Amino acid sequence: MINNPVIDMMLRRKSIRKYTEQIPADEIITTIVRAAQQAPFAGQLGSLLLSRTPEKHPFHAPLLFTVCVDAYKFEIIMARRGWRMVANDLSLLFFGIQDAILMAENLVLAADSLGLGSCFIGNTPYRADKIINQYRLPKRVFPLVELAVGYPAEDPPPRPRYPLEYFVFEGKYPEFTDEQIADAMTAMDEGYLAQHYYRRGQYLIPLEGDREETYTYDNYSWTEHISRKWGQWHASPKEILGQLAACGFHIAGTNEYPR
């Protein structure tokens, strides 16, 4: 691999869950926000919300950004031009999610380059109704992900990733061999076990139903953890559709969620 300062920064990036009490200066905040804004976009369908109340933030981070899909501000511009939005909400959300996530990653990398750490908070869409009330959001703004930001008070190692042969596919999507699957699982599981990640965080997800628990922190790792998430949670789309509807995005059709 080729190495340079940018590549090195990207490869060492990790989630930070412990922060100092130091508040980033306004100049730093403006800098990382401008870097976020300069990300590629489909329609600038993203916005940032900012909170500076550490006592209310995950991990007591000094800053909490909420990255939003935002159709509201562009629909205002369309109205000025004599247009109304006819694009369906599912398409709009896909484009908006692209814009918002590219923007969020720019913010993360800019923050890291200035000595800040960060951590994405992934359950944000399921608390959209609370965020609407907190920020008095208009319709057509959907909180996609939150991002805790501040100066790190810890220095964990980067987390493992799949082997490249389980990640990048040239020419066509492969039929995986048993060995490739086992190697991918081993890379993730042994990497997390070596860091004692789940033991330190006490992150073992309880089993639901009649499955018997056979794991301890000696062998519980990433592939079992993620399997328990997607094998037990969010079986119905109703909850997330309801949160989207609360934000003015209607995916299930006009009969169930009238505009």
C-alpha cells in the first residue's frame, strides 16, 4: 500500500467514547462544518444540527451533531421558482441519505485531522420524534445519525475489518468458498477478541426466545454480536415508517400515511 498523511489518518480512525472536558474553539467548529459542507452531493439534501450541552450528550461529548436528510429547505427554493416536489419520498430519501452520509464522513475526517475524536450514534432514526421536539424541526427533515465529537480521553486501536477479498470484487460478484467465509469471520472475531472490546464494554446482547446462551466474553465477538442484532431486532418496518411519517416522509403509501 501507498502511505501518506491522509491515508494514514483514515486507516487509524476509530470511534471515541471517552472525551475530555475541553470545548473545541468556534474556529475549529466552523472549519469542520465547512469541510462537511464541501462533500459531494446530489442536491445538498443534508443539514447539521449542533448541540453544545455535554451533560445531555452520549459519552458527555462536548459537541453533538445531528446529521439530517433535509428536503424542507430545497422545497422552499423550488416554491420560489414556481415548482413543487413531485419526486417520490423513497427516491428523495435515497439521494438525501447519500448527501448526508458523505457530509458526515467529511466532518469526521476533518475533525480527526484537527485532533478531535468522534463516534456515530446509529439508533438516531428511531428517536426522530424526540429530536423533532428538541430542535423544533419542520416537516421534511429526517434525523439520520448523530455524531459525538470532542477531544479524546482514550486511544483505542482501530477496529478490525474484513479481508479485502471479502470486500472488493472485480468483474463479478463471487461465489464465496467456505474458506473465504471462515477467514472473514476469523479476521473480525479474533481481532475484536484481541482488543477485549465486548468484555470491556459489557456489550453482550441477550438472546430472545428459546435460544440457549452458549457464549461468554471468552468467545463472544463481532459476528455473533451483529447476528444477534439483525436476527432479533426490527423485524417490522412499522416503527421506522412511523418515524419517517412524523418527519413528513411517506413511504408506505398515501392510504396509511396521508400527506
